[in-house]
Amino acid sequence: MKIRAMKRSILYFGIIAITIGLTSCSGSTGDKSSGQTDSISSRTDSITNAIPEVVEVLPDIELDNFEFDFFKETAKSNIKTNFATSPVGASFEISMIANICDSALQKQILKALKYEDLYRLNQNNRKLIRRITKNNSNTKAYIGNSLWLADDPRINLNPNKKDSLRQYFNATVEKVDFRSANALPKIREWGQIVTAGNITPSLSKIDDTCGFILMSLLYYSGRWIESFNENETKLRTFHKYDGDTTVNMMSHTRYAGYYRNTDFKAVTLYLEDDFSISFLLPRKGLTADSLISSLTSSNLSRIKNNSQSTNLKLSIPKFHINARQNALETFKLLGFHISPSQFNGISKNATDRIEMSQLSKISVVENGVEASSESTTISCILGWPEDEPEPIIVTFDRPFVFLLQHNRTKAIIMAGQYVGPDE
């Protein structure tokens, strides 16, 4: 497949990190709130998960329409509500599935992701993981992938498929006795190790009928290049759809990437180490979800190419969003017909059901951004157990959209909408 070279521009949607994780085979999950704070802590990490450099020259990565489409489909089931989702997390999840499912589903996945073959898809995932991963004093970006197989003679994975997951996704591939009391602590410990203690997977229970658990964890914490002054954060009015409320509004006069058209204004703020976050404020009378539905890849490119560094008097809420979604339903809307029978190459028994979910969290505060996303695929098996210009005033005091991207790779790490504080 011909991969076009990436274009650099001033408006790149920032990344928020992400963690893709676990739910139980029985469908029960234990959301474990980490208690988001208003300060992004600087942690000393003893573990990194950087992928070793490879000698071969890999093709450039460009924005996949799949990631954009995943965001738009998620928005359809979150009308006028706060939500966040990880398009790149979903991309890692479905790419790993392409390596272990049958040929029919694999063809669907390759077509949707616009790849001609699995090898090229795997190459780009390896490159993406290596480029996003960071670990220094102010920026943390960890990605951990794994496939846990039931320790049962009826469960086996082709050695070549194991090698692909390890080589291209830096994945842990292990057999585990899901009936053992040690299984859950083992998986949770793995999550803590690959994210340097920042994520404890939310898995709270493992059903005896589990055949495999596939997961990908991503975590990001980064600082603004130019932080907001906490003394300037004040309670101000925010116009929700159902009436006015007050929010803690961060304010700053600064130069930032700025673009506007008849439907929205866009502001991009940069974080250290090649990350940024862009906020889209719809015109009055246009809802945030309507704006999302009208966005296309081409007008996103137009935003990037026409954004100007502009002196802005900027006000934007500090906010926290936790959102869980049924990713299997979203994949179905995108045309993936994922059924239990498509994983029978792993098991000699019929697969009873497939569960796919994503838990995403984002926190935007004065000194930076923290985000995580947990995506999970679980299979259960039958039968087992100069003169400064006057600043332009931009106030995000009504529902808005955010898109987060890693600048160099253009990967959409997280995207969503904020409609006001939850009552």
C-alpha cells in the first residue's frame, strides 16, 4: 500500500494518553477511580516500555480514517453528554485482533484500516508505539499490550501469531489458569509494570469460562509548554444545554494556533515532547455532537493547514471525564461483524461470546493533561469453567469538542466533547 508522507503543520491535535485494559469474562467490571487531582504529578519511573529500535526503514504513518470514524460513531451514542474515547486505542485493539482471528474478519479489518496486508499494518503499529512512548521528567507515555490465554490443552495459538504480537506490539503472550486465585493479581501486576505504576487494570473478576483476554494499556501525562496561572482560575458561567451553571474556568492571554470558519472556532495548545490538544467551539445554535457529525478528514486537514499563531485571551474549563463504552457495538456500526466463531483457531471448543469495552479518562488542568484508556476484548468458551495586537477573546463557555493527537504520527489518541459539569 502506498503510504503518503506526513505533512507538518501548526495545528496538530494533541495526544492524551491512554490505557487499554480489562473487563471480566462475566461482563462485570470494577471501575477503580484513581482520584484525579488538579496537579499532574511528576513520578519517578523505574520501568520503561520502549520498544527496541529496528534497523529496517518503516513507512511513515498518517491519520487513518478508521480512527476518525470510530470517534464519530462513539459520539452518536453520547448525544449531549460528556464523553471521551481513544481512537488509537481502538486501532491497537482491532489490529491485534487481526493477528489472531480468522481470515474473513482479518480481511474486514484490513479493508477498514485501509491496509493491503497484515505485515504492513503490523509495521505501522510497531512504529506508532515506538514513536509515542516517552519517559522523562515531565512527559510520561506508556503503551502495554498483552494476550492472556487459558491454561488448557484445548487453547493454543499458532507460534507465528505469538511472534507477531510480540514483535510488532511488544505484547506479553502467556497462558494463565483463570480459575486460579493468582490469575487476577498476575494480570493487574502486569498492568502496573508496563505503565510504571500509573495504571492498575480495572479487571475485578475473571469468569471460569474465559478463553482469552486481549488488552492494550496506554497512559499519558504531560505539561503545557506554557501553563495556566492557577490564580487566574475563577468560577464562571457555563451555558449547558439545559441551563446555566458555573465551572472553574482557566484563563490566559497567549499566542496559540487559531482557526475559525462559519461553524466553529479552533484553538490548539501545545504540550511538551511533541503533543498538543485542540478544542473546537461550535457557533451558537450548533451542538457539539452536530459539529462532530459534520467533521470530515478533509476539513480537519484544512484546520491544520490554515491555523495561525494568534494572540488570544483564552478561557477554558478545567475538566475531568470518565467514560465507558461498549466498543463491540461501535465496531458493529463501523461494519465489523465480529462473532465468537471467528476465534475458533485458538480454541477447539466453540466460543460462546465476545465482549469488547473501552474505559477512557481525561483530566485537563492548569499545568497539563493526564489521560488513560482501557480497551478490552474477552472471549468466553462454552463447556468450561511586536506591538502586541489586541487579543481575540475566545471563551469556551458552552459545549465544545476536543481532539487529541500525537503531532508527529497524527494518531488520534483521544477525542470527545464536554457539555458541562455532571450534576
